[in-house]
Amino acid sequence: MRIIWFRLRKALGSRGGDTGMSTSEYAMGTIAACAFAAVLYKVVTSDVVSTALQSTIGKALDAPF
């Protein structure tokens, strides 16, 4: 199977060598990262999660050593 793959790549030439992302791919990745950050920010700053985090941190700080 490996020999077949090698011969196929040799026959096609070096067309498969994609070296990086294009500008549109960078733009889409940036937009997706910003959207994810906005959703994560909304979740973390919600009342339920904020109360849970404060409770957990308070219990950790009041723990006896």
C-alpha cells in the first residue's frame, strides 16, 4: 500500500505541498476564536457560574492546613 501511495504522489508531482493558511482561513479562524471567547466570557460571568466560582475559591481559602 505504501508503494502505491508513493507512486501516486510521484505521478501527481508536488501539488500536495500546502505550506500554510490563506488570508481567508486566518480571518475565519480569528472570527471563530473571537466568537468562542465571547461565549466563554458570557458563561463565566453569569450569576450561576460566578457564584459557584466564588464558593469554590472561598472553600479553598478557608481550608485548614
